[in-house]
Amino acid sequence: MEIIKGIIDRFEEDIAVVEVDGVTQDFKKSIFPKNAEPGDFVEIKGEQVMILKDETEKRRKEIEKLMDELWED
């Protein structure tokens, strides 16, 4: 079974929009954990979705660092 890794872009009603390799794909929102939120890295395997907490945290720290560098004098 194919494993898909991506980033949750947004939720729309009963759809989860996930960015996979720069392209958005729609998945059933019902297969996502209740605590999933936009920006989370996820691994999708069939009807199972796992939040990749380490990857999500790493990405958030990278974004914070970039924002800090952008706003430095």
C-alpha cells in the first residue's frame, strides 16, 4: 500500500486538503485524527493518517527562524 506524506493545508467541510510534493490533494476529513490541524505533517496509508509530530515541530521552528531573520534590523 502506498504511503503518502504531506502537509495539511486546510479543512473544507468534510474534506482535508493536503499538499503533497507541491500539489494539493483532497482526502476524507473523517480519516484524520481529531487533533489534526493545518500545518501538520502527516503520513497517509490507505484510510489511516498519522501526524508526524517531529516533522511538524521541525517545520514550525524553521518557519519561526525565517520570520525572525526577515524582521531583524
